[in-house]
Amino acid sequence: MSTTESRPASPWHPGEIAIQAHLGVAERMAELGPRVIRDHLIEQHRTFYRTMPFVVLGTVDPAGEAWATLRTGPPGFLDVPDPARLRVRAAPDPHDPAQAGLVDGAAIGLLGIDLTTRRRNRLNGTVRVGEADGFEIAVTQSFGNCPQYIRVRPNPGPVSAAEASAPQVSERLDAGARALVAQAETFFVASYVEGADGRRQVDVSHRGGPAGFVRIDAEGGLTIPDFSGNRFFNTLGNMLANPRAGLAFPDFATGDLLQMTGRAAVILDAPEIAAFPGAERLWRFAPRTVIRRAGVLRPDATARSR
């Protein structure tokens, strides 16, 4: 019998490994990854989700476009029947472009984030649709994230008796969208890769910084700084392997949600990085479809005075 112990499988895909190797941390991350990325939800994360009034989702529509979105509900609308499953009790929303990716068997990314305490947990997995009031996610990967760059504010919550309004759809950022992005301190980004076996992995993550940290060029493209973090590079690794991405900017003052899908490009080394204080890398995003949905979140009255 061999005395060689089998090494846990690496959770990293080639895009993530490429950036880790570029920074000289691939060996360290190969050791760390299997210890911190689990195939189930630990007890503290199960408890965390049950208290949350909103959740961030990342999906891929039938055309292969990535979308990020938020779903809300009273605490308890997220439930964890067992460590391998997370249940989301939220009715389908035909106005949400991410809804097209919420089909049985689809890959999905999910982020639980408490903006009041700066706690967050990420997971990805597979959608299981079987109930009229929502869906389940079979967990593939689950891991915690540090609280860096999360701007403290009240959590968005559900809107009571809201009437669905038709979304505003455009191919570019209008003046209102530009203003929202220019003052944003928080947004969310969905990205994905497809493995050699054809399986898809979707991630959705948080990005935060001082107002103005996302810069908009004359053509409506966005440039986003990437600061020092956990060296996982889930999002940037996905973008390196597959440029399709989706962004969601909540307007905390009005309750509107600005969603866009398009193409991203990662910049690992360039003189222009120095123009973004604290940035170690940059990435650019070119919107292809922009959707604004009014009043889908509970407005934060304190946000109007910020």
C-alpha cells in the first residue's frame, strides 16, 4: 500500500492560477485554497444567511451574458435546510434580466453581505427549481471574505406593495446612469468560466471604495481599481479566462437598481494604475446592455444626505 497521502484537489481554475502566478503567490494559494474553500456551509454561515434581508446573485442568461442582481425579503427568506443547500424564497421577477439564468441545473453565484457589520460569505453552485416561491442552490464552493472596502450603511430590504414598473433599457450609460456610477461607493460584479468538462462556475462579488472610485470615460466605459485582497482572484481570474461580466449598482437613496452586462479586460501592469491611489491592478468594463429598474429596493433615507 502506498504511504503517499493524496493532496486535496485545487479549487482554482487556470485564470485564477495565472494571476496568482503573476504575483508569485500561486504556490501559497495552492496550499491555502483547499483549506478555506469548502463544499458546504459551516454553521456560522448558515446562521448568517438566515438573518439577512437581501442577497446578491450572479447568473448567466441563455445568450451567455452575465448578470448581477439583488433579491430581498424579510429575514428568514434565506434558509439552509442542510450544509449542502441554501434556499432562496423569492418569487420570479420577469423584469430582472438575471431571472433568465435562474433555471433548473444552471450555475449560479451568490454573495451574502451585511453592510451594517461588513460580514460576507460567498458561494457558487447549481440551481434547483422545485418550489413556486423560490429555488435552492446546491453548494459547490463556499468561503468567507474579509471586510475590506465594504462601506458601512443600512442593508437594503424589501419594498412593500411595490408595483412592478417597466425597466429602462439602453445600449449605453445615460446621464442618470453616469451620475449613479460616479457617486457609487458600492457595486457588485458577476463573472463566470467554463471548465474543460463543460461545467460552468459563476461568481458574484462586492466592490467598494470612496465615491468616484469607479471612473467613466467619454465613451461610457468604466475603469475600476483592484486593491490588495485575499489573492483568490475569483473575479479577475474569471475575466482573464472569459471577458463576459455583469455589474449591478444599487441606488440606496431611491431604491433603484442599475444593471449592465458587457465585456471586461484585466490590466495587471500599466503606468495608469498609479493614477488610482492604492490600486494594484485595474480592470475595464464596456457595457453592452444597460437596464435601470426603479424602486426594487427599500430606499435608505440617510443616503440622500450623504
